[in-house]
Amino acid sequence: MKTKKRIVIVGMGFGGIRAANALAGKGHEIVLVDRNNYHLFQPLLYQVATAGLEQESIAYSVRAMARKWPGTRFHLSEVIGVDFARREVRTDNGSIPYDYLVIGAGSVTNHFGLHSVERYSFDLKELTDGERLRNHILTAFERAVNEPDPSRKRALMTFVIVGGGPTGVEFAGALIELVHFVLAKDYPELSTHAARVVLVEATDMLLAAMPEQLRTYTLKKLRSMSVEVLLNSRVVDAGPERVVMHDGAVIPAHTLFWSAGVKAAPLAATLGLPARPGGRIQPEPDLTLPNHPEVFVIGDMAYLEQDGAALPMTAPVAMQMGIYAGKAILAKEAGTQMPPFRYHDKGSMATIGRNAAVASAFGMNFRGYLAWLVWLLLHLYYLIGFRNRIVVMLNWVWYYWFHERQVRLITRREVEVDANRSGGI
Ligand SMILES: Cc1cc2nc3c(=O)[nH]c(=O)nc-3n(C[C@H](O)[C@H](O)[C@H](O)COP(=O)(O)OP(=O)(O)OC[C@H]3O[C@@H](n4cnc5c(N)ncnc54)[C@H](O)[C@@H]3O)c2cc1C
């Protein structure tokens, strides 16, 4: 008779929830562990930061998901290590024994050792990061209103974004539209067209993973929207009121946003396994750890090469790995074996602004309105929770028709945190 196994899944991100969904209701005990009690849809965080969405609309309660997954329970805990020999996950709430373990703790921002950048820049990783950045942006405009010095006023309205990948491009487009379409009306006393959004990219191209035709479209489109795109440029230093470039040039700016790279979540370094690029862990082709066929590593934490290149740290890779890990455990229990993991790339996309996006899928390239529509629909589809989908869609429709972003709120607590962080802007 089949024995009931305890399967612990660490991380309720894109990979973890897919693994749980594959395993639920199959007669095993599933223990979900995350330090947050929600799943976060990170790709829309930049819309929280640019006042387009409430943060609650891009997160979903893990317990609400677990209710629909028979045999599943949730532990709100920070995982601090794994004892592979004793088959125990160590958390800040005690240890959890496992028969199988799936680790998908994701990634954190990589500042590449630039301490001043780490200290003075913003990033988007956690749910609260979006609201913190929104508060900072709106506070900068409030301060600009009362700033008598024209150069400080301009610096308060200068936003430097580092990283020309999808996050940097999407944030730059959304921010310039916020300034030109919405804040221009909110702040009649400011010349908001003097505001600067500067996008800095180290290589000679934006959206490196996209075909050239779409990269060129993205560059032209952003420049036509008045985003200053600096290619072959790097930020090397930062302070509360300035950003220093690789050639010594200084951009007076009160806001630096960093989206130039990610590395494996700190949990990876505690596992005592060899680190691959970005501190990631390299599993076997079936996603298990060497000598531990009962432990799977998935998502951003996993370093896996396919056809000579490392798989990207993206949501589709994490989701496919999660589903695979779930099915592989069921196969092992049934006495069969899955073929090695293989990622099926269905394409990639990025939105630039109103009616403008780029998408590359099934060997075809799309840009402009059609790509933008597909981007909207796919993001709604992958967002978890019916209510979230409705709320997000309403916000988008409202913004599209009325040029208004509803969440233009500064929460007091975040203002204080912000002032402490930068010594006051
Ligand atoms: C701003 C932003 C925009 C993005 N845009 C896109 C996009 O447009 N398209 C795309 O494909 N990808 C995008 N990504 C990347 C995508 O979100 C990640 O590749 C994906 O989330 C990875 O999934 P994961 O399951 O590995 O980890 P995550 O989804 O990051 O989940 C990890 C989970 O582990 C939990 N956790 C971490 N450490 C611990 C611990 N020690 N103890 C307990 N729990 C822990 C976290 O709370 C989290 O819930 C974006 C990422 C960011 C940050």
C-alpha cells in the first residue's frame, strides 16, 4: 500500500505554488512554508510604485490557496537552513521533518558590491517596496513644490533607473506617464516637463533577450516619451542627492532605482552547497540535489543550463520547474521516473506604455497595440485571485479612459522611513 509522505515546500512564489498545486489532493501531507502569508505577483510591483495599483491587488493569501488544496497546511516561518542528513527544515519556529523537500525561495537584488548604491537606491522585490517607492516619488514632488533653489527642485524631479531589462523599461515608461499625464495636473505650480527619467543600461541595448527589431522599437518609443536612455553607461556611486556615472559625470537626483540584477535568496548560501553564478544552486537535470534525490531546487534559486545557456530567472521558468518537481515526486512514489527537466520557452514580453509593448512568441514578433493588449490579458490571467483580477482591470480601465492613477497616496509611516534612510531629501 502506498504510504503517505510529508512534502515540505519552501517559498510560495511562482515555483512553489505550482509545485503545491501539482501535489495537492494526491494522498500526501503537504507543508507550505513562507516568511510571508501571501504569494506576490512581482511583475506588477512597478505599477504599485507608480501609483497605478494598490499593493493588496497583486498579492494573494497562501491560506486562501491552501483551503482549495486537500492535505495542505501552511507555516508562516522564515527558513534558516536545512539539515539534509536528518531531513529537517530549520525555521525560526522550530524544525519541520520532511520526506521530500522542494526549495523555491527566489532571489534578492544584486548590487554587485556597490555599497553606496545599495544604501541609497530603491528596488522592487517585496510587497512593501512598491508602496515605499511610490511614497518617495510623490514626496519628492511635494518637496519640489516648496523648494526655492531651481537646481534642487530639478534634482527632486530627476529619477535615475538602472537596468535596461523588462523591469527597468516598464518602470521608466510607467513613471514618465505618471509625471506627464497625472502629476502634471496635480502640481500646476511645477513645470513637470522639466522632470527627468533617465534609464541607464550597461550594454548597448535594451531588453537584451528580445529580437533586434523589438529592441530598436523599445528604444525609439521610450525616447519619444522623453525618457533619457543612456546606453553603454554604468552607475558606480550614489548619495542621497546624486548619482555618479562610470565616466565621473554626476546626475543630481534624489531617486535612484536599481534593477540591474538579481542573485539567489540568502537561504541558498546557508545550504553548504557550491555556488554557481548569482549564488544559485545547480541541481541535477531532474532538479534534485546531487546525492539527495528527495530534495528539489526550483525557480530563481536553481542554476540550470539548457542548450548551452543558463535558464533565465523568470516566472515561466519557475512555474515549469514547480510543476515538474511536483510531478517528479508523484512519479517517484509511483515507482516511475520523469525524463530530465526541459524548459519550454513560450516567449517574452514587456510593456513600454499606453498602447505600446513588445512581445516575442512562437517565432513571431509583436509590437505596439496588439502586444500591449496581449500583455494586459496575460498578466490578468496569471494574477492569482478573481477579486485581484477585477480590481487590477478596473484600475487599468480607469487609467486608460481618465488618465488618472488612483493610488496617489503618501502614507505617513513610509515618509518617516524614507527620510531616515536618506538623511532627508
Ligand atoms: C520587479 C520585478 C519584476 C519582474 N518582472 C517579471 C516579468 O515581467 N516576467 C517574468 O517572467 N519574470 C519577472 N520577474 C521575475 C520573477 O518574478 C521571478 O523569476 C519569479 O518570481 C521567481 O519565482 P520563484 O518561485 O523562484 O521565487 P519568488 O516568486 O521570488 O518566491 C520566493 C518565495 O520564497 C519566500 N522566501 C524567500 N526566502 C525565504 C525564507 N528564508 N524562508 C521562508 N520563505 C522565504 C518569499 O517570501 C517568496 O514568497 C520580475 C521580478 C521582479 C522583482
